[in-house]
Amino acid sequence: MADKSVLGEFEHHVLLAALRLGEDAYTTSVLTELEERTGREVSAAAVYIALRRLERTGLVRTRLQHGTELGERRQRRYVRVTASGVKMAREARRRFVRLWDGLTALATEA
């Protein structure tokens, strides 16, 4: 496992989407969650690449499994955030909170 001490913005988004989705996290659901939460269009290739990077660094684990919907023939790549991934997400949150500390005028929407 490679050492990764800081997440890129998109990897961070993918990790948070997978955490939010829990057991229902697979590549397409992560993509949909990202689009809904960020209001931005996301490419499937970008999600696959980010998941591969996160898996290579030990922050997520993926597995191929048939979906639960009746008659579904394609396998889905399900994502599980590891303990290291949770730790990384918490640390990233702490960094953002420290950066926002003292910027209360910017924290509220006009």
C-alpha cells in the first residue's frame, strides 16, 4: 500500500460519497451521489480512476458482485471504505475546519 497523506479534491468527494452510501456504494451509485450533492456532471471514467487510486492506497476495497435487482445480469463493483479511509476522511475534515476557523463572515450565505 502506498503512503497517501492528502486526498485530491475529487478523490475526497468519491470517498465521502462512498461513506454516505454505505452498503449501497457501487460505481454508478457513487457517480449519481456526486452529481446530486455537488450539482456538477461527473464522468464514469473519473469515478473509476479515483476508485482505483483509492483502492491502490488502501482507502477503499472493491468487489465485483451481481446486483440485487431481479434479472440483473451485469456485475457491479461495490465499494467499501476501509478503516484507513475513514481515518483519512476525518483528518481531511479536521484540516478544512481549521482552515475555515475565523472566516465566519464567509461561512454564511447571503
